[in-house]
Amino acid sequence: MPELSSRRRLLVLAICCLSLLIVSLDNTVLNVALPAMQRDLHASTSGLQWAIDAYTLVLAALLMLAGSTADRIGRKRVFMAGLVVFTLGSLLCSLAPNLEALVAFRMVQAVGGSMLNPVAMSIITNTFTDPRERARAIGVWGAVVGISMAAGPLVGGLLVDSVGWRSIFWVNLPVGLAALLLTLRFVPESRAGTARRPDPVGQLLVIVLFGSLTYAIIEAPHASLPAIAPFAVLALVALTALLAYEPRRREPLIDLRFFRSAPFSGATVIAVSAFAALGGFLFLSTLYLQNVRGLTALDAGLWMLPMAVPTFLCAPLAGRLVGSRGPRLPLLIAGGAMTASGLLFALFEAETSNVTLFLGYVLFGVGFGFVNAPITNTAVSGMPRAQAGVASAVASTSRQLGQTLGVAVIGAVLAAGVGASSYADAFVPAARPAWWILAACGLAVLVLGALTSGRWARRTAERTAERLESKEIREAASLGS
């Protein structure tokens, strides 16, 4: 990629952030619309889970493929293709006649989304080469998540109450078109120095693993053990085959050597834990506020602001802290705040009081605001620039997998607890085990943040980077000869 002026780099960052905005906004807007969709499409709790997880599941399964493909054939090209498919998928979602069609069109959306966020992060990584500039850029990137969380519930609530839930997908159309035109004009093409070969077997195993695991979790409360067990076994077989197959490939879909870096491994698990907490938190909050408290979609969106605003305010602060002091402090703050939020709901039933509900939302917003920047920075820092697309795609995959599992597990726990009881009466006690799970996710962020950000962890990252760079040099020399 050619060296760009400061103004041009900021413009590239803004364009990449537009793609993150529509993808992130889509998730938060959709959560507020769930009760309206449930009434209109006659959906069960598991149906709502699939409306969310069909999107995040496909994202998780295809992100690594999109990252490596972009490194190989060109990041700008793949990014533009993603904008086209995502925008088209959004249009189709707005026209869905039933729940099954909506789930299918959400999967089309996700195919486009898989070509956006990891590729945009790879573009940012290769545009901002100075570590401090990169950390600040990633902080801005994380702030966009906060913007989407702040704007999503309000925009979604306003649209659902005034126009209907289908209008939430219309927001993506003008933003997607604007991002496409700006990308065509201002974003330079870039690719990795060494082209990576496709890995269809590894990609198929990832799809089977994520799909069968998610299906088993979501359907567990409603299906018998003989119906669920084959999918659980299939997920285990796919995982075993993936771990055995990938190290034998010269250019694997998932380079397992990345995980020799303690910071990278920690960032991966932290991303799964943090975004599982986010997915579960949003799912529980939306159903409680509208189906139990009886609030309108807009009022529910306003109640989500105590979570969204701290996320927006803390994300750029986390980026600056990562740039100046490293990832440890933001991760400790994130883990502590998210754990405290989960415990507040699990121990004191925070949702039953306005004061404790407000406090629980603020704590979770602070925690989530601090967690995103250190995940991204830790995942890509220390890696060779040629591997930036794959490394950032693994981090993005971890986020989407976490959110998928969060909605699946929390929804399954809630459905099992409610059972045939009155929904409004049974919700709070049924949700208590779910809040314990979210508190455990926050604790995982806290513990892993402490363990994988010290001197020992940094040394493992340096050794991993040296091995990866040595391999790249040897492969380049063999190709040259």
C-alpha cells in the first residue's frame, strides 16, 4: 500500500468505520425490534435466537476466509463486494414474508458482512503503520461500536414504533451505498506480499463446527436428547478434525501457531467471553423491558442508553490507554465492570428496581467500552503485516462466535427456566442462571487480561512473530528460486 497523507489516512479510517457502523447498528437495532418481530412473525424464543444467530453464525464461519481472500486478491476489491452483498441482503430482509425467509436473508447479509469488518481492520492496520497511530485509530474504530449501541436502540425504537420493524433494515441502504462510492474513489488497493492458497476443507470444518454446536445449544430446551446428541457429536468430530488437519497444511485457514502467542490466545478467549456477554445481555434486556415491563420499543431503547453511552465514551479512552500504557489496564477495568454488572443482576435481581437496573447497565457499558480496543490491538500487534488480514479475522471471528454462543446459551437457559409458566412472572427467576453465566464471562475477561498482558506473555508474542517472519522469508526465498 502506498504511503498516504495524514488527511487521506483519516478519510480511509472514516470509510472503514462506516462499514462497522452499519454492521454493528444492524445488531443493536434488531435487538430492540425482537418483540415486534415475534408478534408479527409468530416466532418462539428459539425463532428469535435464530434471527440473531443466523447472522452472527455465518459471520463467524466466513470471516477467516474473507480475511485471507482479501490478503490474496485485494482488500479493496473484497471490501466493495461485501458492501454490495450486505446492502442487498438488508433490502431482502426488509421484504421477508416470514421468519424462515428472514433467517435466510440474514444469512445473505452476513455473507456481505464477513467481507467488511476484518477486511476494514486489515486496511486500517496497513494504513496506520505507527503503533501509537494504529492504537488511536483502533480506539476510534471501537468508538463506532459505542455510537451504534447508543444510536441503535433509539433509531430502532423510533422506527419500530412509527413505521414498523421492517424499516430497521432500510437504514443500511444509504450508508452502504455511500461507503461503496467513497471506497471506490479514495481507498487504495492493497494485498499481502505472499498470496495465500484457499483451504476448502478447513473452511468446511469450521462451518460444520459452528453450525452444529449452535443448533445443539439453541434447540436443546425444545428437543429430546436423541435429536440433539448427533449435532453435539458432529461438532466434536469437526473440532478434532480441524485441529488434526490444519497444522499439516502449508497455508492453513487457521494458522494454529498464532496461538503460541499468549496475548493472541488471550485476546481470542477474551473476545469470545466479552461478546458472549454482550449478546446475552442485549437479548435478556430487550425481552425484559418490552415483554415483562411492557415498554414500547422506543422507551426500551431509551432505557438502553445507560449502557450505550459509557460504551461510546470509554472506547476511545481505552484506545489511548492501549497506545500509552498497553492493554492490561483496559482489560482489568473491562473485566471488573462486566463481572460486577452480572453479579448485580444475579445476586440482587437488579432488573426489579430502576436504580439497580440503571447501575447494572452503566457498569456493563463501561466494561464493554474498555474491552474492544485491547482485543483488536493485541490480536494484530506483533504479527507480520502480511498476516494482518488473517490475524484480525481470527479476532473478529472470536467476537461473532462469542455473540452467537451468548445468544444461544442465554436464550436456551431462559427458555428452559420459563417453560410453560407465565412469561412475565417467570422471567426474573428464570434469568438468574443466565446472569451468573454473564458474570462468569466478565470474570474470564478479568483473569485472562491479567495473565496474558505481562512480560512473559509479551515474550511469547515476540517469539511467535519471529517464527512467522522466518517462515515467510523462507517461503519467499523458495518461490524466488
